Amino acid sequence: MALKITEQCVNCDVCEPVCPNQAIAMGAVVYEIAPQRCTECVGHFDAPQCIEVCPVECIFIDLAHAETPEQLLAKYRELTAEDKK
């Protein structure tokens, strides 16, 4: 599943630079996660880095974008293949 940043975000700017997939960007009000780029850090790290660094604990699983670990790994492979082009 992709992750989602809630309205409790204080825009502290610590999540964006740790995202290995460049899935996090500033939205209209708070940071947002692009579900098509979020792999929950599968393929890169053992845990989602944005959740690890978030000081207000406002990043959660986005149930609207359900994916299995296998699907997340396939997305990781696709994204890293694009980076090599």
C-alpha cells in the first residue's frame, strides 16, 4: 500500500529528502505522497523512512491504494529501471 500524510503534518520538511523514490512533495497545504511512486521503501530499506523520521507521526497506510509486498517490490523494480534510463 502507498502511504499517506495526514492534515496533522506540520511541514517540517524531514520526510521529503529521505524518500528514495521522490514520492513526497509539498502539496497545497501539507506534504503529499504520490501513490504511484511510493513503495513503502520496499527494495531500499526495511521500514518506510518517512515514518521513521516524522516527528508528529502523521504518516499512515493509505487504504485507498492497497498493494501486496510483491506489488510494492515490482513497483520498486519498475521505478529503479526508469532511473537507469
